[in-house]
Amino acid sequence: MHNEDANDIIYKESSNETIDASIRPRGTLDILSKREIEALRSISREDRSELLQNCALAVLSCGGWSDDYSRPKSRFPDFSLEVHQNDRGLRLELKNAPADAFVDGEVIEGIAELLGSVVRDIAFIGAEIDAGNFDENTSRGITDSVFGILRHAHLLVPRKDPNLVVCWGGHSIKRPEYEYTKKVGYELGLRGMDICTGCGPGAMKGPMKGANIAHAKQRHYPNRYIGITEPGIISAEPPNAIVNNLVIMPDIEKRLEAFVRLSHGIIVFPGGAGTAEEILYILSILLHPENQSVEMPLIFTGPEGSKSYFEELDAFIRLVLGDEAAEKYKIIIENPVIVAREMAKGHKVVKKYRKAIKDAYYYNWSLMIDESLQHPFEPTHDNMTNLNLRRDQPIHELAANMRRAFSGIVAGNVKAQGIELIKAHGRYQIQGDSDIMEGLDKLLQGFVDQGRMKLPGSTPYEPCYDVLTA
């Protein structure tokens, strides 16, 4: 038996046993035309084949806790997936799949649903993008693309009052922090709120687990536990077992846009570089001059032991972006009830605001997201070195560039492409105004010292960056 320190699960050790199976994906791919099925079959054989295989293997390994992107592939090197067509729809042929995804030869129902999401988003949506059916060149086109992907995944629910809380936080958190995320999720669930996270372990799972218990008590159905990820992350960070709506956005920028356009409020738990990236992303939006009247409840919260973490984060935000940025969020320590009450109050304000401007409750069309935030940032060594991390720009643009710096660090930590770049060319070099760099270096070192850069049980953290403070 293994006790997963950050995730409150006790289960038998994963085995390397495999199974061959033929299954039908569940969910939103139930009805497809023959042309659509043929497109799926061809793309599963061609350019997206490796990506499809990796993401499918991650889902079949659901419940793991390693952020070593190569681990599932090394454990199951002979795994393969093929998409087949018959008149009743799709059939997935799995070879050498992890046996832990099956019970007495039958695939676990939730895993079948998540597999359907993988095929839909990697193969089907990928084919639509490759065919030019999404406009990737304009800001409005990208926002429409995000909308189209979420609609296809059945995540947009009309005629429903605002109740969706996006929860951000680290996969590598301490036990008291994880227990606290469950308590907050429980209080949110008692008040009828649904949960959306990055779908992984730690602070992404805890709120869902707490809400799940509260929803059962309140007989709150249907429950939505939405996980939003992207291809570079899901391979290293499989969905947790509670996620019942999974969507894999094409890139990190569309993932972040999906979070904020779906959300009716955001709660941030302790985390590392990825959490800092998400915070800087939402602050860059809320600090934009065209978003000054936008209602978006934003709460930072954690147990008493995390108080210093939020004090350091708050100090860094004030140093880099000023007190104006700090006015956009509230910090609440060790009080799940107050967090939930504040979010419930915020949802009422959001409803009133959206109603007044005639915006949809299920998708925040009115939010201004600068086009520079919508195009993928490639974390090459040159791009990381050339980031403008100086004060000679509006604060919302500085926040956006700081977000890109953290995005690169996340890539170097856990994404296959970033890890390979670091192996080939050494650490990223990050530079900017000296006081900003000193603050950044101090914040990142705090993340390292607190074990927030790697999952429990991983090898000691080796930084993928150098912050040039001189």
C-alpha cells in the first residue's frame, strides 16, 4: 500500500501489467459523420499520432503522481492506440494498455470518458484546426476558437446562474495545505458551487474532493468537476480521478483564456511557478484599462502555515506591479467558510454585472484579453532572455511578460519540449530591472526551499533557469 502524501489516496501500488482492449469512447464523440471519423482515423495515424498516444497513456495512468513526462512511456513502451470506424461510431483499439485502468477486463467508466475527451481534443479538434476551421490569426478568432472547443466539450451551460469557481494551486503541496483545499471545496459545494481546476493532483484535486462530499450531502446534481489542461501538461500531470469534464486546449494560452472566460470567480491556493503564471495572467487582464469595471472575484487562501507564502507573493506583486495590482485580490488565511461566503457574494455581483451589460453567464465575452496574451509563447532560450522585464511599459504588459517568464520555467520543469531544450542548451537566462530580478530570484528560491517545484517523491529539484540579478 502507498500513502500519497499530497493527495489523500491509499491504494495498491501501480503495476506494469498490460491489457489489450477494444472500447468505445464515452461522451461528446457519440455521433459523428463518416467524414469526421475518417479524419480522426487519419490524424491518429499521422502528425498527431505521438501526441495522441502520450495523452491517452496519461489518462490510462490516471492516479499517478510523477511529473516525469517520460515515466508512463518508459513503463509502457509498447502501448498503442488506433481509431477504427463502424456504422455505430468510433472504436478504440488499445494494445499493451495499463491494466490498472480496467476492472475484470472492463475499462473503468470514468477513464473511458476521459479517453473520449483525449480523442476529441487531440484528434478531432486538432483536425479542425489543421483544416483552417478556426481563426488563429486574430484576437476575436482565437476567442471564438476557445468558445467553439468548450461548446463542443459541452462545458457551456445556458440558463444557469453563475456558480463556477476556478481553483488554481500547486500539484506539489504540503499535507495541511491539501487538507485545507478540501475544506474550502467542501464549503463551496455546500453553497451549490461547481469546481474547475487544472485537473491534476494537489490543489487541483482537493477542492473537487471536498465539493464532491458536500454535493452529495446537498443532493446537488448534476455536479461539474471540470479539468482544463493542454497537451504539454497532461502527459506529465494526468487527470485526477474526480474530473468528470475534461478538455485539452491546444496550447497554454487557450487554456488560460478558457479558465477566465468560463469562470465566475477564482480562488488561488499555494503553488509554485505554474500558479504564479496563472496569477500574473489574470492580473495582466484585470489591470488592462478596458477591464477596470469587470467583476471577477479573486481570492488567495491557505492554512495558517501558508501565511508567509502569501506574504511573499503579495510583496512580489506589489514590488513589480504596485499596490493597484494588490487591490484586485483578497487574501484570506485559515477560514474556508469566509472564503466560500465571499465567493458566493461575488457570484451575485457577477450575475448583476453580466446582466447589466447583457453578457452571457456561461462565457465571459466582455472580458478584454490583449492579443499578445493569446498567441503561444515559445520558451526558447532567446525568447526567455529577450523578455522585457523592465518598468518602461504599462503595468498590464509587464504582468504579461512576467507571466511568460514563469511559463518558460514551467516548460523547463515539466514539459517534454522545455526539458529537452534545457538538456541541449543549459539553463534559461532571465534578466530585467535589478530590483525586479532580485524579487523574482527570492520568490523562486522560496518555491524551491518549500518543495513547490516538484511532486513529492521526485528527484531533487534542479533549476532550469538563472536569474541575472547583477
